[in-house]
Amino acid sequence: MKRIGFIILLLIVLISNAYTQMRDWRVHRRGLLHQNVYNTGELGRAYNAAGTIQSGSSSMEWPPYSTMVLDRRNYPGQHNSFGSGIWLAGTRSGSRSYAFCGAVSNSSGDPVPVVGVYSTPIELRKIENFPVLEDGELNPAFNPDEAEEMIISAWDTPVGIRVTRTSRAWSYPGYDSFIIYEYEFENVANDTITDLFVTFANTLAPSMFGYQRNHGDWSEGAFRGQPPAGLGDHFARFDLKRWLSYNHEREGLPEQDEGFFNAWSTPGNRGGLNSPQAVGIMVLHYDYDHLSRRDQTRQVFLVPADSAGMWDDNGKAKQPFLLRYENGNLPADSKTGTWMDPTLRRKTGIWQGIQDSIRFHDQFEPDLWDYWRGRTKSSANLSWWQPVSRAYGFFPYTLPPGESMRFSVAEVAGYGPGVASDRKYTDLGGTVRAGVDAGAYFSPVPSWYDTLHYDFLGTKNYIGSTYLQNHPLPWYVTPGVVSIRDVADRAIEMYTGRPLAKYDTLQYKPEEAPATGQYNRVAIPFPAPAIRVEDTRAAANRISWVPQVELFVSSRLKAGFSHYEVLRAPHPLGPWSVIDSVFPGDPEYFSDGEYSIIDPESNIGDNAAYAVVSVDVSGGRSGMSNLTVHETQAPPAEKLGKVYVIPNPLIVTSGLTGADPGGEIGDRIQFVGLTKRCTIRIFSYSGQLIMTREHDRATYGDPWYQLSVNNQIIASGVYYFVVEDKETGARANGKFIVIH
């Protein structure tokens, strides 16, 4: 019996260990803001205050598809977060428990395990509610009153709380740069959880591509005035009217290479600012019913004035309770846990006294003093010094067994903190440590239209840029929905179902918002068609699609269908150009039930990005939800004959180059005339084997980026090659020249 009992116990342990190791993630890719969603509570990547992004994943990536190779260096792209998550704390039977489901590190800022420690994965699934199916047919199950893309994740925690998160994304222009997350926190324990603390822990870092290009590092250290950056040009802010906590860079980090700056600043391109993003998190709804009354919490106030005014007419604490900025080190044991301990003094003070009232009246909105008095104020003096991570917390809650409470937040990304007309408004932050003594809590909202002088800002007394006075918006920014403030207003519209409003003077109140999103009021565009990109024997790419989207019907359509635009770019970041406009039934392009157009710019071996957008009669456009990257090729040779190297000679210059998934375009050599399966061997002038490449695909050519077997760029010189067909043994040979 003992042996049987031991075996059963062993099986339970093994099953339990396997259960806690099912950490997994899905990616939101429908809109222009791409994000990893884990079944452990994490968002973005696994939290790390340095390092980089693993291939195929996103961490608040905006714009998307942004990985590239420039100057022989691989850049993972425009990712704007070090990793985020959910922090929970609660008391059961007198014992305090914590769960840090993401955004947690050791004392050195390195990541720590989440699964099996703070969270136990339960569920992860992605739901695609696309109006058009992959084959181009209309989706009969499409629900226009729901998001186009949903990810549902769930996990258990040692606090006794089961968290279910439903995140939503859309491709509609103007509504494609935010993701809405609805959370349900359920007490699955057998006893009541008291002093429950719910914190949304986010790290915001726009954009690490910019810090790599300007300072050579992808690290939180760039924000703390430490090497290698040493600039401290990153600012955290809080928009009280939108409940929006966000980050922006001082001037967008203009590209220092004049060639890239000029090229990227052209119409249809990505823009000449390397870190133009303003990225943040905003609260759309928080639970009010389960908030504890004053006599139901153990919260200790070491300074009596700290609690003055924080209790509302129902005896419940005004929210938010915690708005904390911090650097990238987030150890749960020595620092983070104390933020959510009711036996210690709260970590962020409240709007409470005469000085605060004066600031509202002199620097902000006097009519909003009554609303914000007693709520936590965000730090102003840390907005420059430690702006990487922030805790956005709600406390204290009482949650009986079997009951749930709901919260909704949105991640948002915009092209800078404001637009030209926003400079007359102010929000919290933008100063350095010295500013707090001078009373500079509220500061004007900057933009990339003009610079603003800021008092108490240190050695660089300006924020903003004149970039948009002389250059167009990049392609991924919808006109009229430019700044993070514009995007946030549309997230509110989407979630609440209320008419679009600009919350620059109007106060948004999450406690009065619905507990679940409405999602059924926004007018929608005609969807983009599903497209195919195919090789032709002439090595010219053919883009094809069927006409079913012209029959799309919905009561929420903005306007009737007009035409298609076929777009092309050498890289998904641009520059995008219009190949042609195609109108319904145009005999030049429509035949045998489908549209087909040839790209006249096709060059064998080149990668090109394509998209076909639907345009309505009012000029409204679909999203580029069918964006496809394709390597131009021709079918393989039927038998091995003459094999060519292009270009030959290859002259590598230091001028402007491009971006390619495999390597630097200026380094690329192409072998053409290949059969489907063959081996390419490359030799130096002295006969040394430099590289062996196995070609096994149905293409006429094969690109090589001058990397030797030792992963080094080859030197200038004459090189020989031998190609052997694997089916017949036939051989071809030749030589080429490389000049650096």
C-alpha cells in the first residue's frame, strides 16, 4: 500500500509539474500595435531590464513588421516595452500572499520565473473574427459588434485569485493602435480575500530601436543617465483626464545618418525619427462595488494627513491608490512587495492640501480639483529620473469566495505625446528632480511640431521637435489620429460606445464606464481582400485577389465601395507606393473571376512587401491587414546549365542601403540559374572552401550575404564557385569579384 501511495503521489507531482510548465503565448497582429499575450499574466516579452526581443515575438511593437538589418547589424524592431504583467496581493486567514505575474526581476534586474511560482497557466486561445477568410470568401460568422482578433488567457495565482484576460484588437484605421484588455478576477479560494490589491505593472520604453541606433544599446540603463546613453532624455507623464500613464522621448531621437534620415522622411516611409512613439496604459473601468470601506482595511497611515480626503461619501477609497514610477529593477522580495503591503505606509501620496489645490487652479484645471482630491497623484519629480516601469494599482478590495470583479485597460501608442494644437494643455510630469521644489507639477504637452521650453528641466530645457513642420507623417499614422491622446480618445469611444470626444478638458471617469466593452458603435470600413503573391517565369510578382469584398454588407459601413489600391514597398516600414488603382470589374485586371496585377518593379532575389486596400466612396480606407512580404523569384531551372552571379562584380559602398530579412542588401550576392535541389560551394582564390550552401526550394535563384562558414564577411577578392545538381550530379562553375 505504501508503494502504491508513493506511486500515486509521484504521479500527482509529475502531473502538477507538467501542468505548471505549459507557459505559452499568442501575438496580437491584426492592428498596427503588436503584442505578445501569455497565459501566465505576462505581456510583451518575459520581463528583462536589458537584452533584446526573441525572433517572431512582439513587445508593444509599433509600427509592426519592423525588424531589419542595417549597417550589417540586426535590429529586432520598434518594440516599446521590456515586458509587463499583473501584480496581485491579498490576505486570507491572516496570511498575506503575493503574485507577480510579469514585470518582476531579481535584485540585478534580470528576469525570474513566473510560471509555477506566481502563476499556473489554465487557458490560452486566439479567436479570429475576420470579415474575409484566407481564401478570399466573406466570413458568414463575422460579428461586426466584436473585435477582429481576440486572445483569451487564464491563470491561477497563490493569492487564491483566478485571472481571465480577454484582449481585443482591430485593423480599422484610427482604431488600430490600441489593444483593449478586459480582466476578470475571481476568488476561487474557500475563504474571503481581504485587502486585495490589483496592480497593472507596465514598462514603457519608446523605442529601443532608437536607442540602439543612437546609443548602441537595448537597455534600461539608457533611461537612468548611465552608460552607454548617458542622456536621460526619456520622460514619464500622466494625463489625468484620460487616466493615461505614458512615456515619450525628449525629441524623438532623429536619425543621425543623413542618408537614412532623408530617405525615411519621404512620403509613404517610416519617418526620420527613431523614437517617435508615445506609449502608455490607460484605465477604462475599475471595480467599485468590491472596494472595502474604511473600517474593512488594515491600511496604516503613518502620517494622518495622508488619508485626508481619500474616502468618498460611501466610505470607500478613491482610486487609483498607487501610481508609482521606478527603474528597471523590480525584485518582488526587497522592493515591489512593499508597495502592496497594507501594514506599511502607501507608496504614493494623494492630492490633498492647499499647495495641491493651488497647483490645480494655477497650472491645471480648477474644476477638476473636487474629482481628483483624495486620489493618488503620480510622481512629478521621478518623471525623468526613473520612468521605465510603473505600478498602476487599485486597493483595498474585499472579495468573498466565488465572486468576481472586473477591470479594463488599454495599451495605446501614438506618434508623440501631442499635436500642434495640444501645447495649450498641460498634464503631470515632464520635469527633472529639481522641478518638484519649484512647483512644476504640470507642464505643457509637447509634440513633434514644435519645441517647448520647460523650466526646471536641467541642461536641456526643451522638449519636442520641429520635424513635422517639414516632413509628412509616416504611413502607419492615420491622419487626424496622430498623438497618443488622439488614440486614447478612440479607445474610450470603442470601449464605451459613446460618441467620440476629445478629453482635453472633459474628465473621463472609469468608475462610471461599463464593466464590459460595447464595441458596437464605431463605423467600420470595407475590409481588405485576401491576396496571393506569386512568382512568374519572368521573375515579376503577380498579386491576385477575388472580388467578394465588394459584396460585404453591414449596417455599420461608413460608405459604399469605390476601388482598390495596390501598394508596394521594399520593406514593410516603407516607402509605400501605389502600383495602380483598380476599379470593380476593370477588364485590364479582372479575368476568370479574379483580379491580377503584375509588379513592374520586381527584381529577382529582392524582397518586397505588398498590400491591397479597399477604398470607399468617401475616401475611407481599410487597414493593411493583408500585408505580405515576398521574395521575388522565378521557377527553378529544369536542368542545370549556366549559373550566374549577380551583381558581378559586387561593389560594396558605404552609401544608403536597404533592409532585408537575411542580411544587408549591399552585401547580397545572388546565384541564379539553379535547379530545385543543388549544392553551392564557394572557394577563395587560393582554393580554400569559404562556404557551402544547400539550395532546396523551388526557386531559380539563391541569395548569399557574403558570410563565411565562420560567420564573417568575406574580404575583397576573386572567388570561385561550383554548383552540383543533387538529382543528376551535373555541375556548373564560375567566378565573381567582391570589392569593398
